[in-house]
Amino acid sequence: MSSILDTSSLYNAYSQTASNAVSSTLQSSLGNVSDTSSDDQLLEACKSFESYFVQKVIESAKATIADEDDEEVIKVAVIGKPN
């Protein structure tokens, strides 16, 4: 059971790091947009926003779906480990 929790915590740490990186890239892209921005700069800002938006949608969807491993961890926590 500890390996499941270790994997989960590693995934959560990775997910948070990836989210921070995408958010930082988005903020940087949006910070560079102005009235005089070129089409390429605007396209890059749009791509950064799209990436951030899709990532957040996927994270929200995953949060609503119970994984089989998660169900097993909950069962063991509530009922106890079978003999």
C-alpha cells in the first residue's frame, strides 16, 4: 500500500510542477502582449493559454473520476486490510 501512496504523491508533485511551469509560461506570454504585438507573439500567447486551459480541464476531470487504486486505498483505510 505504501507504494501506491508514494506513486500518488510523486504524481501530485509532478502535476503541481507542470501546472506551475505552464502558468508561468502563460503569464510571460501575456505580459509580452501589447497593442504593437506581432501576429506571432499573439499566436504564442494563445497557444500558451490553450495549453493552460486544457491542462486545467483535464485536472478537473481526473479529480471527479475515482481510480481503482484510489478505491482500494479507501477500502483499506475504512475497512482494514483483509487477512
